Amino acid sequence: MTKKRNLTTFMIAIMIMLFSLPANAQEAVGYAQWNESSTTLTFYGGESVPTGAYELNTGSNNPSWKGLSGCTKVVFDESFKDVRPTSCYQWFRLFSKLKTIEGIENLNTEEVTNMSEMFKDCSGLTSLDLSSFNTAKVESMNSMYDGCSSLTSLDLSSFNTAKVTGMDCMFDSCSDLISLDLSSFNTAEVMNMTNMFNGCSGLTTIYVSDVFTIVKVSSSENMFYNCTSLKKGDVSYDSNKIDHTMANCTSGYFTESNLTPYVKWNWDTKVLTFKVANYTEGTNGEYKLNEGNTDPGWCINEVKNNCKKVVFTPSFNHAKPTSCYLWFEGFEQLTTIEGIENLNTEEVTNMSGMFGDCSGLTSLDVSKFNTAEVENMSYMFYICSSLTSLDVSKFNTAKVTDMANMFGGCSSLTSLDLSSFNTAKVENMTNMFDICRELTSLDLSSFNTAKVTGMSEMFKGCSGLTTIYVSDDFKIGEDTNGLGMFYDCNNLKGDVSYDPANTGKSMANYKTGYFTKSNLTPYVKWDANTKVLTFKVANTKEAGNGVYDLNEGAKDPGWSIDEVKNNCTKVVFTTSFNHAKPTSCYKWFNMFSGLTTIQGIENLNTEEVTNMSYMFYVCQNLTELDLSSFNTANVTNMSCMFCWCSRPTSLNLSSFNTAKVENMSYMFSYCSGLTTIYASNDFATGTGTNGSDMFYNCTSLKGAVSYNSGKTGIDMANFDGYFTPKIITPYVKWDANTKVLTFKVANNKEEGKGVYDLNKGATTPRWFIDDVINNCTKVVFTPSFNHAKPTSCYRWFFCFSQLTTIEGIENLNTEEVTDMSGMFNSCSGLTSLGLSSFNTAMVTDMSQMFAACSGLTSLDVSKFNTEEVTDMSEMFWGCKKLTSLNLLGFNTAKVENMDYMFYDCPGLISLDLSSFNTAKVEYMNNMFRDCSGLKTIYVSDDFKIGNGTDGYDMFSDCRSLVGAASYDRAKKDIDMANYKTGYFKTYFTLGENKVELCREPLTTDILNLSGDKDFVAHAPFTANTAKYSRDLSTSGSTWFSLCLPFAYTPNNFTAYQLKGATANAVEIEEITGTIDAGTPVLFKFKDGVKNEEKKINISATEAEIKKAPFDGAKVTGPDGSSLQLCGTYQTKTFSKDADGNAFILLNDKLMNPAKMMLENQNVTTVGVKPFRAYMTLTASAQTSSARAFSIGRGDEGNEGTTAIDLLNSVATDDAEYYDINGRRIDAPAKGVNIVRRGNKTIKLIIK
């Protein structure tokens, strides 16, 4: 007891001492000391500033060592690395004799906000290594290198300039610089670029990315003054163009970054380095990456025989090699591979021979390899004879066809986990495990060898191998070459022991050969040293003490003994355990009072479990339980399941289905800390379920009502009682280690740093911080997130320039989102975006949605619903690599702003904006600016330009554009936004044929509409000759329909329009004279026209073509229903669900397609051909039940109605026909007919 008290006292004293330390105890005080004799200024860190030393400056205060112009050397002592200066303002200003800076890596700049004039006039410096600089907080870089006239190069690839506002004179007079790579520069906040490159007379190239913007620049005088060598493509330096307007990659002096991966061999250090840079070093020993089956350039004797170390730099994670073929084959001296996590293998298809004969490697971490695309793994680890272990457990081999010699010669490997291997496509396994003599067993249970034809010497020389486990999927075909498959496997035994006389494929089975059938066995292992109880599945259960089988029914588990119950602190369900299907969890953790952690419980498959009683009984130290993966559909007993679990405050049982549970007694009793139980409607309690004292002593529990000691039974197990409905809480989680931003939904949101709520409206997302926007490489939408319904995606991934992958975007439900502005703005690392699942019906703002997505090569927005959108400004700005956009589905009727919509999309060749209605658009400034590759813009007559619409520079630098006029740089404003005198075109299509139209008047020579081809026009135009013909001689019908886009006068037929309607018939009247363009009509051939003459041939000259049909006059039926004829120029399809009140001509009746389809279930759609008419009605109770309307001509009155017309007027389904003798007949015949319909009877004579 005394020792314990003394120890406690000591610990308290330590804690008091620790808490009494100042907050910055670990941060040293910085100072500088001058040595006159050596002309050296040295920076140190210590507890205080010595007498005579210089204190560090802050803000824009001059440093106290200012004026040491004789300084030739600066040293940052190692002690200075613990110092955190906040300003480097003028640190070495006017140090013109400075030649050397040592230990600059000891200068930690993470807190620095001001670097202005840091190296100003350091004219003696020829090089500067700033790769260790952290500039995330820097706001000012004015004159940072001003006057560094001897600098020949600068590596600024590590610079983060997102907060910098001033860059004036930054590189002023750096006359020896030849090129500058500013690919990392984000200048979104920079306002001043005056004299930025002034006097850089040697500068030929400035590389930038799409985040180098000038949106806030207000001052840029002389930005490029005297940059006489500067040139980009056809754009050479012009002394009259020297401000920020030339700061671009299209018409300016900048060159677009083109990051290049390469490999560098250093003979002196014997290091092979893999890098990515904007331009290669251009020296000996530099190689491009290889492709396919071509040998890598560095695969030469000088490198292979001498290389001791391979380095993958962090920059190399930007590379996406497609082949690793023979990368290190024969590197026998190689002992170290550094930074292999920077090797991105997601696009690699060939890994053959990658590490072949790397006999000096003793370890190799390939656990992070993405092998999803790999097809060839032959010789991958061949003769890696020093490797004792190799983790390939996460390899995806679904596409691999060749595994020959994959592990051949790995003579020191003692085990291999191949449980993840999918070999369904593998054809060659020759020598796969050749001479793996230290392997004692191989579990090939996952192997499917149906396609394998090469297995010769597959296990040759595996002299230590005793067991090979396989499943029934390990098949040997007749054509399989298995010669010497088991040669020298002296210790191997399956159904029979090894026989050196039988080493071929005939022994590759578990019935009569050397294989052993897989028999995956679940078991539980207790480790008294670690106090961990582990649930596993293996082909061979471990032996010895502490190993237990699973229990069944209501039998106590074997591990339910005092040693385990009293000492276990942790339970682990391994990944392998998800193969097990226990039938009982009875008392699994009963009385585990010290248990604090259950890991991997999602690997517990409970779908066949019937008994969960006492499962967590008296687990008093468990603070939380995640049972969201539990399937309880077959469970019958849950009594005392959580009894005495006093520490959890909530239980999420929303996945529980208790339909079969018969006993819930004491299920939650004595859960005194439990405040909330989340459940779903599947938590059912039957009338016969035992639920006595289910909630006894749950004193903190509250659902719809608070706990009442008088109500503890099953009647409170509902949402009116103690249960709480599952609440969906969406949130976002940032993981700085993995650089992944994850969107989740949970019942209980995680807490702590890096957890954010969703934003609303146009508020900036909380995760918009430097750490996230500058480092995030991957975004994940978990499946749970499809339960979330965000209302805003405003700037969700704004400036995520490192983002390359968005996973699970189909789980983003956008049906309630109204704001998508800036959503992917400046995601320059994205090469593709799958937005086919997006529901944009509620979105009103799409401005900047894809702005500066310069890596996108394609973008499918064809399904976007833009009916509510009012702002599309800058929507596709800077999508440099897009070559096409399908915007035919865009409805822009409400859009008011299209400023910069397609600005700087030089890859676009044509734009079809024929769906655009711009009646409400007020702003079109710079709409197509810098679309230098754009040749054609198609519009319709709905693309209107209002008197007040702004449109300056609308077509600036659209140098390839041709419409009614060819591009003229002097004519770049909105007045050219038309197809009569400007840069637009319109068109019509007839079938697959597309005909462009422009200039005034819009005219085409011949428009031949014959042949039932769809006709789509986007503006009215004139056809010198318009034709239409149709052959109806074999139709057998009397009535037809027609709707033509040009005016005509009928010749051999009579056209009719609706006049009135009854319950089952429509009345029509003749249209005399010319039929106007776009008019839908019914027609019949004139009397005397023979069947073989029933053809229409219509032509017109100088025909005015109407863009779309118009609806005919409405008529009213006796019940108030409204009917009208409609026309179509295209094939129109009617569906069963959507077109219940449409009627088409069929068998001389206007038939209802929906009712026709109901009668014939095999038919789901009915259509009409182009240039036809159909009828619609506004439904009423009476007419909506009609299957068909007959047609009756009423222009001459009833007395003048012909027999055939009269027949048509009564020919409906409810008409009854009789002959003269009163016998019922199916249809009228020649002679006298009696027709009865309802209470009307008509005598009908047909001759």
C-alpha cells in the first residue's frame, strides 16, 4: 500500500509539472549572430537571446541585422529547427555578396506570413534550394527574389500560395533565369502583380497550371516588362503587351504545365530515382517510363549491376504508369526501396518481372499496390531469394492471365496468404512456386483453374511443403500441361504420400493425389498474454490450450470459463470469420466484466443465429456497441441480451428484425446508463412474446416518454414508449493521414477535429480549410450517405487541385439540392466525373460548377434537368481538355447569367446550343472567350439577344469560329451572336442527315420529306422546293392524318379539322383552300379515287418552313371535355402510363393507345410516324373511359351524310349490327343493315 501511495504521489507531481509548463515549452527562441571575420550570419535557437545577438523581427519590421551587406555566408544551425519565425521580411535584403546558405532545411516557415524582400538584391546567389519551405500561411511575397540576377533556376514546386495577396516585383530583374515552373502557384487571392517578371530578360518559359488566375488582380503594370526572350508557341514578346492580360496559356506568354514522369540514375550514389517534373533535367542517366512489354531504358548493366537503392519521390504519386515490366529485373545489389507508397499502380497492366532476381531485398512492401488492371504477373517476384515474408493478401488478380514463375525461386518465404487471389482468368501457372522450399503449407482454396493450361513444375522443389489445400474449383483439363508438377515435393501428402515416380498432373486432386480438400473451420482462440479473444476461420484449426469450437443452441461456449471471463479486455473478429455462419451466440460474452473493446464485429455473420440470449450479459465496461451489421431475422431468443450493460449510453438496433423473437425478457434490464435505443419498424413485438421487465431499472432511458419504474415491460418497446426512431445525421470526415474526405450518415455523428456538418445555401463548407483543399486526393461517398438529402453543394470541392478520385458518387442524393455553384471549381486533378445519377431538378445555381476542371477530358451532363437554373456563369470556364459537350437536354428558359460560361475551353470543336432559350439572359460577357478551337456554334431561334443584354468580348479569340461570317478579331461582341450575319449557325435534320443553315435569308434548295424520316428544325427557313409523298394504296383504310411544315393545297384528297364531339364520336368539317404550315388534319381521298391511286404527292416552291406544328382548334364534348388535333414531324411513341388521353388513327377510328395496350399486355408502346396527327382530350369521367372515337362528317348535315360516313359515325365497340331479318351479324354487309347503339336505331344501306 505504501509503494502504491508513493507511486501515486510521484505521478501527481509529474502531472503538475507537465501542466505548469508554458504552452510553447518546446519552441525555441530564435536569434542571429554575426561573425565579422568569417562574414557569416548564423541563426540559432535557444532558451533566450544572448547578449549582442540579433532578435528575430516580426511583421513588416526591419530585421535588426539589416545592413550587413558584406555577408558572404548564412548558416541555419540545427538548433534553429525548433524556432517558429512569423516573418522573413527583408532578412537578406541587399546581401549582394552572399554566396552560400547552409542548413536552410532547418528554417521552419510553417508560421511565416511575410516573405517580402526576403532575398531582394542577393545578386551573388546562383542557386536556392527552397524545397523544405512551407508557405501555407504566407500572405506577401512582394520582391521576394527581386534583383537575384545570378539565379539560374528556382524549384518552387513545394510552394503553397493560396493565401498570397501580393506578388509585385517577385522575380524582378532575375535576368539569368531561363524558365520558371509555377505549376503549384494558386493566385486566386493575388491583387498585385506589378513588375512581377520585370527585367527577366533571359526568361523563355513560364509554366503555370489552371490555378494561376488573375480574377482579383487590380494592378499589373510592367508585369512582363523587358521579358524579351519570353515566348509561348506563336505568341512572342510584345513590348506593348506587358500587363496581366498576357498572363494566360492561350493568347499570352504562359505555357501550360505538362508534368512528366521520368527515372534518374545517379552513378555516384548508386540510387535510381523515380520523379515527376514539368520538364526533365536533360542530363545523362535520365529515362522515360516504358510501356507494355518494352524493356525500360534503365535496364542496362551499369544500373542493374550497381544500383543499391531505389527511391520513389513524393512527386511520383502524380504519375500513372501503365507498365512495370522488368523495372528492377536483375538488380542483385538492390537492398532498399524507399517511398514505394508513392508508386500509383492503378493503371498498370503488366508487372511481369518487376522484382525478378532482386536477391538482395530482404523486405518488400507491396501491400498498397492496386492491381485491379494487371493482366501479367509472371516472374514478378522470381528469385527474390532473401524475402522471408511477402504480403500479397490484398492483391486483386481478377484480370490476371499469367502467373508463371510468380514466386519461383523465393526460397526463403515461409508463408503466403493467397486467400484474395481470383484466378478465374489465369491460363499459365508454370513454375509458379518453383523452389519455395521453406513453405510448409499452401492454401489455394480460392484458386479457380478452369482456364489454366500450363502447370508444369508448378510446385517443383517445394521440399518443405507438406500440405496443399484446394477446393473443387481447382480443375485439371485434358489439355493442361502438368509435367513435373510436383517434382521434388518430398514431404507432400494428401490422400496419398509423395511418390517420386508420380509427379505429374494426375496427382493434382484430393481424392487420389497430393492435394487436401479445403475445410474452412471457425474457432475461437484465447491469448492469456494479450487478454484477447479472437474469432477466426482457417483451413486448419490451431491446436493447444485456449482453442475452442463454436457452441450451438443453449450450450455454454467452451471459452465461458473464469480465466477468460475475468481477464478478457478485447474481442476480435478477424476478416476470415465472415465465412463462418454460427447458429448460436448464447452467452458468448456472458460476465465479461472487463471487456472494453470489440473489434471487427461487422465480420460476424448472424443470418443463421437463433439464440442471442445473455450474449452481452454483465459487460459492464463496454462503452459502445455497433450492431448495425446484425441480421436477426432468424433469432427467437433475446432474453437478457444486454442485461447489466450499464455503461453504453445508446444502442443502435435499427437493423434488428425481431419478427421471430419469442423471448425478450430482461433484454435491457439494469442498463442504467442507457439513454437512447434507436430502432426501426422491423423491431416487432408479437402478442405472444415474453417481454417481462424488458426495461427494468433503465433509469436514464428516454424515448417518446421518460422511464417510469411502473412501466418496464414489452408494451414500452415502441416509438410511443422508450424507443427512438433512427435519426439520419449526415456529416463529413477529413483524414489527414490518408488524405481522404469522406461523406457519411450515422445515427451518432463522430466528434472531434476534422468532422464537419453539411453546409446550407451559399455558406462556405466548414471543411474549406488549407489542410483539406491543399492535400485531399480522394473523396468518398459511403453507401450510408444515400440516406442524406443535402440542399446545397456550394463549393464542396472548390480548389481541391490534388483531388484525383471521387468514389461512390452514386450515393450522393441531389434531389433536394438547389445550389451547385463552384461544386468542382478548380478540381484540376480530376480526369473524369460520373454524374449520371445526379438529379438536378431543384437546382437554381450552377455557376462555376466545373470551372477550371482542366483535367477533364469528357463530361456527361446530358441528363441534367436545368429547368430551374437561373445562373450558369463560368459553368465550364477553363475546362481546357473537353472536346465535346452534349447540352441538348438543357432548358435555359429561366437562366439570367451566362457570363464566361465556356470561357477558355480551347478543346471544344463545336457546341450545339439549339435547346437554349435565352429570353431572360442579361449577361453574356466573355461567354465563348478563348475557345480557340471552336469552329461551330449551333443555336435555334430561341437564342435571343435582348436590347439590354451585356455581351462584351463574347467571342474574343474564337479564332476558328465560322458561322454566317468568319471570325474577325475586331468583331468580338454580342452583335455577332446570330446566324444571319454573325458567328452562329442553325440547322435542321431529316433522318440522319444534318443540314446547316446561316446567312439571311435562311434557305435550303430541296426539302424532300418523303420516306417517314424524322424532321427536326431549330428555326423557320425557306425551301426553294419542298416535297412530300405517301403511298396509301394498300392501307385498306379510309381515314388518314397529316401535318406538314409547309403550306399546301390538297389535290386528290379532302382535309378536315375537328368541329364537335359526342361521347363516342368526333364531328369534323372540311378545310377549304390552302392548308397552313404546321396544321394537323384528318383527310380522306375524294370520291372516285381508286385504291391504286390513293397516293399523295405534294410540292411547293419558295416554301416557308414552320419549325414546329401548332395544335388545332379545341372543341368541346357534351360532357365538357376538350378535344383537339395535334401534329408531329417526328415519330411519336405513346406509352401505357403517360398517354391515357391520346387517340391515334387505327382502322378508321381514333383509338386510345393506353387502352389498346391494356387489352394486349405484350404491347407496351404504340407510335405514329412523322408528319401525322393525333388527338388529345382533357379527360372527364365519361370520355376517359372511351376506348375509341368514330369519325362523322358534319359539314352537310345528317341528310347529306353518305352511307359510308354514317357507318363511320356509328362504328364503335358498343354498336350492334343486324341483317334485314333481325339476325345478329359481326359487321355491316352489302344491302340493308340495322345498326343499334344505345337507344338509337339506324337503317343503313350499303351498295
